[in-house]
Amino acid sequence: MRLVPRLSKPPNMPGEVLGIIGAIGNSARTEILRCLSVRPMSTTELAEMIGIDHSRVLRHLAVLEDLALVAADHPRGSRRGVGRVVRWHTNQERVNEVAQMWRAYSTSHADPPRDE
């Protein structure tokens, strides 16, 4: 498989669109979103399901959480603890919002379509 070279940021691309592309343009993060849209999962379950190390899952979840694409059942700062299992889920409302934003930009529409 040939890799596509990275392009610099186009001058008119909004920062939020660039962040979205950076997040969901990664196949592991997209797979995490897909898995979590089916059901909430722990990082251990995600690591086993997509076949990557637990520490890498945590890094991917941090990127997705920064964009509010996923959420955990415990807030940041209270996730560590003996025996504590954190369950993650896709923030479907935000995923839909991001999809509309990307679609609007990629099809040259000034404003994303709104659900009525």
C-alpha cells in the first residue's frame, strides 16, 4: 500500500476542521470511534478488539476526548484507582456535528446543513 504524503495546512482551512482530520484521519482512532458507537468499552477491551497496546489506546482516546468525540464514565483526574474500570463511549451528537462540519468544508458550503 502506498502512503499519501502529508500536505501542509491549506490557507483557508479552519483550525477545527484541521483538528478533525488529524483525529479521524488515523485508522486506529476511527476504529475506536466505530467500536465505541456499538457499546461502551474499557481501554483493555478496545486494545484487544483493535489489536494495539493499551498505552496507545489511551493516547488515541485522549486525542478523541480533546475533540469531545468520546467521553468516559469518570472525569479526567478521577480515572486512576485500584480496581477502577473506566468505560468509554462515542459522543454521537458531537460525531454528527463534526461530520457536518467536515462535509460543509469539503463540499465548499459556507454553513453546514442543519437538521430540521
